[in-house]
Amino acid sequence: MKENQKGTETSSFGTSGRVNHDSSRFYSGKIYSNVSKSELEHCEENSIPEDTVNKIFCKSSEKMNELPDNSIHLVVTSPPYNVGKEYDENLSIEEYRNLLKSIFKEVYRVLVVGGRVCINVANVGRKPYIPFHSFIIEDMIKIGFFMRGEIIWNKGSSAGTSMAWGSWLSATNPTLRDTHEYILVFSKGNNGRTSEKKESTITKEEFMEFTKSVWSFSTQSARSIGHPAPFPVELPSRLIKLYTFKGDVVLDPFMGSGTTAIAARKLERKYVGYDISKEYCKLADARIKKEFAQKTLKAVA
């Protein structure tokens, strides 16, 4: 940008310019007067023991004793809606929210200042519609996280043809069909990451695309993976490229079928995962080993 070029500032009609943009007028307004600024001083990042990284722990992530404070750079996860065999007493919404809060409080502890938490969630039900994403946003802010935005994952191209349309071709009682999910983005503090001697791996084209608030890509077949609700590797891959440097550590406290770990390894990051299901821990480990055994064979060939 030229030295004497005038910057933009917030106006009644917004602005298309973002370089040298002064938004102080907006942030000093009454709408922001009661919003926590969530400013934290950067503190030293702690290293994770070598025997802990690139490993999935078959236990609840409510207590991640293996991880030091301020040691994880990014969290990518999708909480289960049926919370697993150890919690199969059919939890109420309030009980379920309390479970998630206990886990995300622990996530807050292990996350570095400026690190991101990305939560993939779908809402459920119709009578009434249960807005899980709203509950999670409210609870994460209460824990102390700073909300950075939300991404709408448009699954329309692979959503299928659901027949739950309510009153067909009639205004009597039509039912909306969700062809989207949310990716909620939070950070620990409202400052950015430190980047000393760290390498980004995102391209210009990817950065332009991934910073948009609507993403469109296909879902992952549950049958092909052996897990009831796997997300495609494209989802964590985008988040890892956008929010981490090469060599950073990515955590998934609900590891499930291991997709986050596979994406992290492919992009030369490290991972740590947790899951209470022995079946899914074995599935994830098997998928990771198979993926990188094939990669090794291709490299040798």
C-alpha cells in the first residue's frame, strides 16, 4: 500500500476496503460496551512429551492430564449427539451441556493463547428444533472463549432427498430440511498467534477461499468409514491449513474415526486425540496406520 494512501473507516454504509481499515468507531459503539474483550497476555507455550503426540487416548477428555497448559495450537472436533456407552442413561439437554462444558473447560486450559477451537455441529429435531449450535456458543463464551465467527458447511450437493417435508405442497405444516452444518470458531483470548520461525502451508487461493463464511463440499459416507457420523477429511484439512503452522499440535477431544488425526499427519502437523469408545479408538488407529502405510509404499515406489 502506498504511504500516503488514505485508509478506510467504518461508515453507515460499510466499506469494501479492508487494507488500513479503521474500525474504532464501530468497536467503541454501545453494541460492544458489554462485550468481554477477552485480552490475554501471551505466555510461553509448553511442549508435549514425545510419547504423547500422535497418539489417541481411550478415555474421557474431561481430564487430559497428559497435556500441559498452553500446549495445543488448534482443536478440531465434532461432539457426538449420543454421548456413548458410558453416558447411555439418555442425558437431558442440560446434562449434555454440562458434559460438554467440563470438556471445553479442559480444552481452554491446554490451548495456547491465540489458538483456535473449531466445533462442527448440526442441530436436531423438529418438534421443537433443538439449536445445539446456540447452546454451545453460549456455553463457550461463559467458559471464557472469544468467538471469532461461524462457517456454514453447505452439504446441499450430497444431502440426498429426505422425505421429511411435513405437509407436501401445502402451507399447513411444511418442514425445513437441513442441508447445512455449522463450524463454530473460538479462540483463547482475542489476540493472534505468535509466528516466530514457523511455516505456513496455505496457498493464496486457499486463503481467499477458506476465509469465506460458507464452505461447500461433500459429506463422508458412514458405511465406508464404519462410524455413524464421520466428517470428511476436507473439513479438518481446511481448518488446519488456515489456523496452524507446520509442526503445530492439533487436538480432537472426540476423535471418533480419526479423521482429524489423518488430516494433521498429511499436513505435517502432530495430533492428540481422545475417545471413550474402545471400538472407535481401534478404528481410528487402524485408519491412520493404513493411510500412512499406503503413503510410505507410494513414496518407495
